[in-house]
Amino acid sequence: MTNAWAFFEGAFLRVLNVSWQAALLILLIVIVQRLLRGRINATVRHAMWGLVLVRLLLLWSVPAPFSLYNAVQGTVELFASNEEATPQPLLYVDGTLVPAASAESALAAKASSSTPARVVPAPEALSPAQDGPWHFAMPSLWLIGAGVWLAGAVTVVTTMIMQGRSLAKRVARQRLVVEPKVLEQIEDCKQRMGVNTWLAVVVTPCVEGPALLGAIRPRLLLPPALLESAPSEHLRYVFLHELAHLKRGDILIGWLVNVLLAVHWFNPLLWWARNRVAADRELACDAHVLSVLDSEERRGYGHALLDQFQKFRPPAWSPGLAGVLEGKTNMERRIAMVTRFSESSRWSKAFAVCVLALFGVIVLTDAQEPPADVSITPDDVFTFVADNGGRMIAGTITNSSPKDLEVAISFYEGDPDAGGKKINTGALVVPAGGKATEAISWAANPGTYTIYAQIDPENAIAESDEANNRVKQEVTVAGGGARRRGGIGMGAPGQAGMALPPAAGGRRSAQDLGEMATLPPGRGGIAVREKGFTNPPKNLDEAFKQIGLAFKMYSAETQGERFPLLCSEPGLLMADLNVQTLGADGKPGRSLKTLLGEFTGGVEEYFDIKRCAYLGFALVSDDEVVNFAEAYTKELARAGGDINQDLPNPLGTLGPEKFYRLREGIERFFITDINNPAAPALAQSQIPLLIEWPDQNKPKGGHVLFMDGHVEFMEFPGKFPMTEATINTLRQLAKLPPIGAAKM
């Protein structure tokens, strides 16, 4: 589903949510009006319906503990985007969602205490084109419902507009009243009501009773018989009533009611409420007129209403039309109100204001979301073997919250508080009220391990109970059986990459990584040897691969799995060879220089700013490099500036929010297709680490080491990062002269 369709479906669900809230509010208003009958005047009764309009307009509002909807939140769960009673199992492998069939196979490993080798596709074995639940899926029921809703709304709006235009066209062909006596009476009434708006009087057979039409160019519509037979005093009362509609803005409010009714056309309670709103509107207009009349005139106003009711009929409904007459029941209410009318006291007005304010506070706020709670049990931690022989450690997370949550989970060999070794951290989206499993590559030798699983390790989720966030489980890895390796294939298909060997303890140590050697020319990547290193690199391509391996070794021994630090000297875009790694226990380890020294042939010579540049940050476009250069310069100029942290983007919303230091897992920020299992490897293959200056080679171009370990010779100028913009921006930071394509 595209983002547009997802937004469309989400908007429909939000409309449904607001609609039932408005329906509940309508019932509450009816109850309160009955309880306070005689204590609130007609104006307040009509104003209470304004809260329904505001509620319908507020698709989102502020959650509050005193909201009316807190009382029904736990019992009314009408609308959720997941219509399946039994959801498909969700399995994330190294942060990537895999198809449901694969998830079922992998999760079956939990059923056996001996954790046999279950065959499931590993991340690199999955093809982006492989069928899954997101390929050729039928639209959800909610999306279909959204389409029906939109079609209905368009139909209702179109009908209303056509009715309004039809009446306006017929009225436009009728003559205006020009009799001086009538116009003078209108002006007297306007002055008495405090109305300065221009108002035309039209005699037309289009209406069977007096009515006001239009808000921008209002016209008072009168049936021909009214001018011919009605006494002058009765005409005056008709004019006063319609001017009250004009002054109160009832036509504009009526259009708003009709538009909202078109949006919520499926809600029968709103159609019923429209008639109640119209009835209370007429009562409020009567009260407004009576407030400017004396006691004798009030009796005359009541007689005029009865006379009009007997001789004329209410006009047919049309948007933008407000009449004087109504049905028999409502007319009886109006006459009763006229006979009992009295000016509201100061205390009754204050009481009315308090009622409206209290109502507004409890009905215009949203229910508070219940506290989130994610949990894991010892039985939720298990291990299995992928079809490529890679050992996986997995944990199933339960989300008891009413909304989907992105949850991080970390695995350790041993108690992390007692120095246990971290295997890795993964992140996944757990559906509301459901479960999802994260499986992480684990290089484990045969044996029994005490695995600790910690969910939400950074306490990013405000939970009602955090005691169920950490568990431990004894896991046995059987000997023999399936072929095992690290389970991580770094390198996009068709590119040279690294395949890491298993390591006891779950984390690859530098010693484990050191048992790798360069493959023969033409094969690329790093291969396993029994021990020792290869001969000196024969060319820069091999040297860059060895440097990439050293970077991975450095990351494996460093907190946060960060890549080497940049030199603090301004403009020296090179890894600092002397900074030591910092392990999980806080103790310093080996320096990058020491790690590089384990390779024969001295690859240190390539750490020369005149030969190449080390980025140290995840940058994937020319624009990001240019903006990073500005952020880098500003941070260096700042007192106590630290260029080895994530740097904020100086352009704010233009581009990424910040520039991230290189570290394992950073590629997740650059994944554009979450349904593509190969997306993480593809993202790593696009993040450059080390760039050779293109003036070092003929033909023009330079070698580039990418995060996944592959090395590529790229022509200059060409695609990123071997572009004039990126190369010359970096050279400007390094205080080197620019390189032009013509000079090569």
C-alpha cells in the first residue's frame, strides 16, 4: 500500500472515530437539555450544539484525564486497522520483515526444547521479488470502506450544491421589491436589530413561506401572498426574525452543518441532530427578537407567528436557507417560549457560561491513551538455524498497547550488569495487541549459553510496567548438523563483500576477524584461513578491503559499534589511528593503528589526506556532503566542539535532521523500501567510508571503500561520491586545491 492510500485509510478511520464521539456528545446534550429544562434559555440550548460542530472539526485534540471519552475508551473499540482475528506471525531478521511463510517456519522452533535446525530463508536468501503478504494484496476492508465513504460524501456535497444553485438561479430571475413603504420598514428593522448588512427583498413563488437566503449576498424571500395580505405589523415581525438570522450568522453556520453532515453522512444520529439544531435555532432567533421588543410587542410577535403558521407553509429545505415557519410541534414550543419569555438575569447568564465551559472541557478533549506495555518471557527467547547455516538468536515481544510500537531488543551472553557480552541490538514494529519476533545473527559455537534479552534498553517507551522487560533463558546450541557461519552477508549481490566467521561469545572479536585473508584476484571479499594474514596487498583495491576489515574489527570492540573517530585537527578528514576502542565494560582496548598493524604490508600508508579522505559520517548524496561540510565547520569553530558525535543539519528541515556518525546499523536510516529483505545490505553498499582522490589515477577516477566492505573504482566525474560537488567540497575542508574534470 502506498503512503497515499495509507493516509487515505487513516483519515477515514479518524473520521469514524470523531463521528462516534460526536454521536455520544449528541446524546449527552439531549440528556442535559432535559435535565436543565427551564434553567437554560433558548440561546444557550442552541449554543450547546456548537460543541458538536467543534468536535466534528477537531480530528485531533488534546488528551486529558477529565475527557468524557475516557469513560468509554476501554469498552468501545470500534475502529482498528487490523481486521484479522488471527494475525500472521511477524518475524524480523536483522531488522528486516520476512514473509509470513518464513516466519511460521522460524517461529516453529519455539515448540521444541532441543531447538533443532529449522530451515528458513536468511535475509540474504530472500529476493525483493519474492511473494509475500505485501505483494498483490487485496485492499483492506477499511480501505474499501474509505472508498465508499468518499463516494458518499461527494454525492451528498454535489446534491447540496445543485439544490442551492437551482434555488439561487430561480430567485435571480425574480423581481426585487422597490416599494418605498416596504424598504423603509426594512431599514427601520435593521436599525433596531443593529444590522448594517445590505439586504435585498425578493418576491418569489419559489418559497411558500418567508425565508432568508445566502450569507454573502443575503436576500429576504417573500411569497407573493405575504405582501398582499399580511398586515404591516406582521411584516415587521417577519423582517425582525429574518434579520436575527442574519445577525447571528445562521446561514454560514447552516452551511458548516451541511458540509460536516456530508462528511459524516453515514451517521444517522447526525441527521436527526440537524433537525434539533434547526428547531433550537428558531427558538434562539425568537428570543433574540423578543429581547428588543417590549411586552406589548411580544404578544403581537406571538400572534404574528400563529397567523403565518395558519396561512403559509415552511419553505422546502435547501442549504443556505433559514425560514420563519416550522412544523406543528416546534411551533407549539415557540409559542410557549414567547408567552413565558423573560430577560435572563446576570446569574442565569453566568450559570449558562459555566455549563458551556464545563461541557467544552470534557467533550472537546480526547481520551488519554492507556500506558504502553511491552513484555517478554523466558519462553519467548529461542534460537534456530537459517538455511545458509547462520545461527539466529530470537525473541518474541508482546505489545499490550492499543497502538503499534517500535521496540528495540538487545541480546547478551550472560548478565549485562555483570559484564555479559552483547550479541547485538535489533528493532522491530510490534502491532497493537499482538506479537512480533526479532531474530539476530549470532555466531555461536556448540554449547549451552545463558542468554539475557532486554527490550526497550534505552527506556524510550513510557511503560506501566518495566519489570517484564528483561528475561534470561538457557539456550543450547547443538554440535554437528547444519553448517554454521556468522549469518551476516555484508555486500550487495554482485559486489565484493565480507563473510564473517563464527565467534564464541556471540560477538566477533578482533582475533576472529584476524583469521581472514584476501581472496584470489577476481573473487573479491574476505575468506577464512586457519590463521595469520595474507601477503602484503598487491594493489589499492586489496589494501582498501583490508582497511575495511580493520574498521569492522574496531567497530566490533567499541561501545555502540562505532567506526573509528575522525582526527580532531581541522580539515584532516582521516581516521585517528591512535584512539583506542572502548569496550562494553568501559575499558580501553586496542587502537586502530594496532589493528592495522596486524596486516603485513603496512596499509597505514594509505591514511594520508593527500591520497584519500575518510568521511566518518553516513552521507549518501552531494547535498548531504555540502551541508555536512557546513555542520563540520561550525562544530569545529564552536568552543569545545566535538566532531565525533551526530551533527545537527544547519539547514533544519532541508535534508536529514542530523548527520549520523558511522556505526553498525546506521544503514537503517537510509532504507527506502521496508518490504525489501535485501534493503539493509543495499543501503550499506551505498554509504562510502574511504574515498581515494581522483587525481591519483589515470584514467581519471578513484577507489571507494563502502560500508558493506566492497571496493569500487569509479570514474571522475561520475556518480556519487565521485562527483565534482562531493570531491571538491571534501578537498576544500582538507585545504586541498579543487579538481576539475578538464584537468584530468
